[in-house]
Amino acid sequence: MNITTIGIDIAKSVFHLYAVNKAGRLVLKKVIKRHLLLSTIAKLGPCTIAIEACGSANHWAREFNKLGHKTVLIAPQFVSPYRKGNKNDYNDAQAIAEAAQRPDMRFVPIKSIEQQDVQILHRIRQRLIKQRTALTNQTRGMLAEYGIAMNKGKKAFKETMPIILGDGENQLTVVSRTLFGELADEFTEIENKITDCEKLILQENKTNGVCQRLHGILGVGPITATALYAAVGDGKEFKNGRHLSAWCGLVPKQHSTGGKNNLLGISKRGNTYLRTLFIHGARAVLRHSANKTDKFSLWAKALEEKRGFNKACVAIANKLARISWVIMARDEEFKQAV
């Protein structure tokens, strides 16, 4: 059938396939049940299979690659401009196939099983931290109804809750004291689960060569190193460090016209979690640069004096992302300039 490119709109049970030849003409249009998908793809000659980067996309990409095909993942926002007519499954598959044929299309790196394992750890940890924050905030609000004030934060919760529960002179009733005690126990349980996740992350950081090299960079600890590995692997999918930084949303947003370049704040595109970690790391680097005399610290201090603390942090985060790409993609070790 001379199929060169296939666009597949993936779902849970039903998959819509739109295959075209080298000229971009329709060759095959078909609906396939989940249990028949791999056997159908296996019967086709080697070609490019395009999928939207969404749930289960990495799994199907790995399976299609095992069958001898080249699989590419495309971000949904890059597929939408190629959709013709109303949104339906066939039109989505056609748009995916059309987008995959563009020579300047940007693709999403396919994650390995190992990367997904680390990513799951980080996502579970994020969820637990959100639960802990929600629990402490709810507890503070309910305590206020009994005339009891508590400071914000997990440290205040740990220190204050035992005192409140042990104080027989406050306005807590037997019922409310029991319920607040259960909330305190739930907080402890969540804290233990977060600790367990962080132990597994530290273990992965120790056994992963990429993470170990990243760990040597200023402002990049085990959490950031493993999160970066989970997101981009060895980073070789990016042409250079600026592309990685742009993918994290750490470069200026442009609004240029008429030959006049107008740079705004950072774009905030891409991976929000990584961007947050890099900026947190940059804050730590900037705070500890005050008493240092190496080139990086002097540059950071000069930038802070010129642009202010927050802008300097973003600039340093951008620099950290670029350095990280060099360490990952070129298999190098971090060497700090003196």
C-alpha cells in the first residue's frame, strides 16, 4: 500500500487510523479495537507512526518501535492547527498525520520504562505534598472556629497540634478533640509516605549515572536531577541547552513585529514542575553566592545588583538548565570555574 505516515488517534478501547503515502494522499482509513491494534500495525511495512503526546502514548510508541516502525509524539497544541472541519476522531487522526509530515515539526521525546518509574515517584510525592498542605490549611481554619490560632506551615503544625490536643483548658469538645487527633495522625501518615518517596528518589539518584553527573551542578540536588532525567532522559532530543531551557519555559516570551524585537517575561511554557525546581535551586545558589569569589558567584551577584533578586533567580535557573543539558547530552562532568 506504500504507506509512509500513519496518524493514530489513541483512546482506551477504540483507535482511529489514518494512513497516507509519500504524496500525502489517503491510503488507509480504519477503526481498530485495542486487542487488534498491534497485530494490525505488525502487518504493515516500516513507516512513521505519529501519536498525540497524551495518556498511554509512551507505551504505544515503545510497542510500535519494537515492530520496526519509527514513532513520533506530537504535542496536542501543534496538532490542532492541522485539523480540518469539526473535531472528531478521524479528523484528529488526519491532523496528526498531516502535522507529522511537516519538516519543521517539533516532537516530544519518548520516555523509557525507567524514566516513567521515576516520574511516577515524583507525581506521587507531589500529590502527597498537596494533600499535606490541604490538610494543614483545613485544620487551621477549623481550629479558628474554636478560638484557637495556628501559624502556617508544616513545622507549626507539628509543634502546635500536640500542645492544642493536650490543653484541657481550650474550647475543644470531646468530639472535636478526637477528630483533630485523627487529623494529626493523618498528617503523620502523609509525612511518612513523603519520606518513603524521597528515600526511593535518593536511591534512584545514587544508582543512575545521568543523575549522579547532574547532582554535581550547583543548585541541582537529587530531586531536580531525578525529575530532569524522568522528563528528558539523556537530553539528546534537544539540539542545545537553550532548547531545553525554552522547553522548561525559562526564556523570554516574544511579541515582536515590524522588525522591532520586544522581549517580555519568561514564557512559562512546557514542564512547570521542572521550571519550579530549577528556580528553587537558583534561589539557593544566589543566597550562597554572597561570600563566594568564583566566576559563577560573581556573575550571579552582579546580576542581582543590576536586575533584582527574582529576575536574577530566573536568569540563574536558565543557566542551570543549559549546563544540565551539556552534562547530560555530552556525557561530561560538571567543573566549576574558579
